[in-house]
Amino acid sequence: MKLHVSIYGCLVLLCARLTCSSEMYTSSVLGLVKLLDIENKFVLHMKEYAEAQEQKLETLKIYLKTLERVALKSKKEQNEFVSNPLQVFSLIRRLREDWPKLQVLTKAEVGAEQLQAMTELLDLAPTKEDMDETLEGMDRIEVTYDFNPFDIAKGLLNGQQFNHTLSIRDCLAMARHKYGNKNYGGAFVWYSIALKREREPNSFTYDKVLGGALDGVREQFARMRILKDMTENEPLLSEKQVRERVDKILKSANSTALDYFVNELLEQDDSYLMAEGKLEKSKVTSHHVGCRDQFPKRTHLTCRYNSTTTPFLKLAPLKLEEINLDPYIVMYHNVISDSEIEEMKRQTVNMSNGLSAFASWNQSQPARVVARVKWLMNPTPFVERLNNRITDMTGFQLQEFPSLLVANYGIGAFFQPHYDYVTTDRVRVEDNYGLGDRSASVVFYASNLEGGSTVFTELQLTVRPQKGNSLVWYNLFDDDTPDPRSRHSVCPTITGSRWILIKWIHSLPQTFAKPCQARPAQPTK
């Protein structure tokens, strides 16, 4: 019992310190859905505000219409008008009684209630971190999968055409993001897309409200091209020196020469411009290759029914697909139903920000939010049923720590290459409260989506997610030492909502189910 209390206390403390800060909408599709509701409410209040303003304007117009009369241009006409007591009476009464009231109407803050509501909604707007993560997600999708940015701007993703295209301002945001990341080639491409696009209808009105979309963009476009060339051709120069030289070149260039340079570049076809922003081959990692599904295909692997792990499987065997034999990786098919997935989601209210690492780990980069997560700690029928199924799949006993972790990823969200074992340069073994290292990992895929594959970078192996299936692999050798071949990553989500349920199986409670054994001697070369 003490062990359970320690573990739960640790998880609650971890959540309080690391993952329960203000919600990042971009960390999950669940969060992004909330933004739709916020924008819908904002639009509704804006319409009500505009209608109130229109009603006020219409009232003024109606009153002014009652005052329409033939223009009195000459002194004679004016004298005749004010010589009529009826007209003079009405004139004086209007100026004395009506016009002050009309002035009150013109000064009245019509739509104040709607303005207040919109102000409150803006307090719920995405933060700078949300905006940055959205840009990172879009950039990650483009670079990881080697997508054509011209296609992305036109609404074409992974061969699927959507009925939404990126606006000029969207493209400029992508360009500025890449510039900030010193990806001058990528920024050059996105600036070119913005400059080549037709202006949107009513763009003049948008520019009056939002500022000129293309102001200064031609010069920035030229700057990116020169920066890219100088960075490649002058590798010994510092970033500051490169930018200073480029600034000097642009300041010395006259407007005619700059226009000619820009026009000449924009006349090039899209393939030429795209080649300028392509990721250098030296920067293409095994993670990229795996996400692009370019690893060699495996052979001599089998599919079969597992009926031997537990006695229950003799009655209801599980469909097993071999993914890799050493280390052992298998996929179980149809092991979580649609109704169970909905039951799982109903238990995941108040999800927290899930981080890529613990703050105590020796990380070269700070931990970042990668998803919204929820620990299912209460012994519900769902948790008990899933743990029994994991036992049927693996033969492991899970009574020591039955909790399950649910995660929902946002668009473009990923997990960089990492190990699931935690004893090497990451966290002390005693921090696992007597459970030992993570001997095995079990991931249930609870949604269909594009992207989101699991890539074993050292094994050159890609596993695509499929709703209802579960992936099982070992992180340790038989002697309980870390197996570096278990290094894996998660590819960015392209479209869809990535729901997963995770179970880490620790080694010490499995002492009798999986006794520690010495590794066979490796053959000498």
C-alpha cells in the first residue's frame, strides 16, 4: 500500500509542478476545438455590435431625412424662411430640444455590452506560445514529410486537397517564422509564395484595418536570397557579420536595381524557388526518413493468433503481427474497441500539459509541451479491463502500478527521438519508487489519422498507427540493462486527432514473469 501512495503522490506532484500550468490550445486537438467556440462567440458579438451601430446610423439618417428642404442659397430666401413663424418655431425648438438629444445619441456607446464580451473573449485568445507552436507545427509538417510549400499554401496536404487555402498573411507568417529560425531558404520560398499570390477580395479594406500586407515584403524577399547565398558561401562569418553585410548591400542598392532583381526571381517557376528552400541532405535524419516511409521493407515476418500467453487466450486468442524479432516488437490488432475508446475519452476531463521530459533530467534542450495528458489512476472497470488485456498480450503482472496514461496530440505535434528507459543520464533509479526501469512499452492507438507514425530510428523501422491496435516493444535486454536499439520517435500529426493510451511496464514487479538473465555472448568479429 505504501508503494501505491508514493507513486500516486509522485505523479500528482509532477503534474502540479510541470504539467498543470495554463492550457496551451495547440498541445491537443481537444484544445483547438475550444478555439472554434471562442471565435464563433467573437463573430456573434461582432455581428451584434455592427447591427447596433447600423441601427444607430439608421436612426440618425431617418431624422436627418425629416429635415430635408430646398437649399436656401440667397439672403432673400433665408429671410423669407425665418419670416414664417411656424418655421421659426420649429427651427428654435429643434435646436433647443432635439439636437442636444441627437448629440447624446451620437456620443452614446452603442454596443458597449458586445464590446465588453469581445474584450473578455480576447483574454481567452491563443497566447504567443500557441502561435509559436502552431508555426513550429506547420514548419515541422513541411520539413519532416518534405511537402511542397506551394502545395501547402494551395490547401494540398499529403495528396489530399482541402477547401481551405492559406492567405497572403498566413504565408508571410510562415516566412517570418523561418527567418527567425535562420532558415533563409525556407523563408525565401514562403515570401515568394506571398508575392505571387493574387490579392484577396476586399484586400484594400483589410489593409486599412490590419496594415499593408505586402509593405516591405519585396525587400525582405531579396534579403532572404542574399542571406541564403552568403551563409552558404561565407561559412566563417558570424550570423551578425552576415546580416550586417546584407543590410549594407540592400542600403546601397537603388530601387530600380532591387525591383529588377526581385522581378527576375519571381519569374522563375515554382520548382526552382522550392529547390532554394529544400532541407540540406546532411540535415535529413533517420527520423525524417522513417516519417517519409523510406526505410527498406521488412520480410520473413508473420501474423498469427496468440493463444498461449494466458489461459484466457485459449478462449479468445489475439491477432498478433510481428514487427521485429530482435528486439521484440509486435502489433496486436483490434484490442481496444470504439466503445472502449469513447469510455476512455469520458474519463479524460481536465487534461494537463504533457511535457517531453522531466525538469530533473539532463536535457540539452528545455522540456516542451507535446500533448494534453491525463493519468487514469482510479480503479475503474475500464482501467481494470485494459490492464487485464495488457497482461493477456504480454504475460506481465500489473497490480503494483495499474495506472494508465492517455494523451491527445495537436496538429503537427511530435515526439523527438528518445528512449523509454529512464536510468541512463535521465533520472535516478530510486525515483521509480522501487518499480525498476521501464522494461516494456505498450501503446494503444485510439484514432485514425494522417501522420503520427512511430519510428524506431536505430532499427530503421516505421510503424503506422491504426485505430484499435496496440504496439508492444521491449526497452531492456534480458539482463535489465538498457537496449539503445529501442530509441524511437513520433512523427508529426498531419491531419486528424492523435489519441493514444500508454502503459509502461516496470521491471522489478516482473521478477518472476520475466526473470533477469545474462545476455548471450556476442560473436567476436
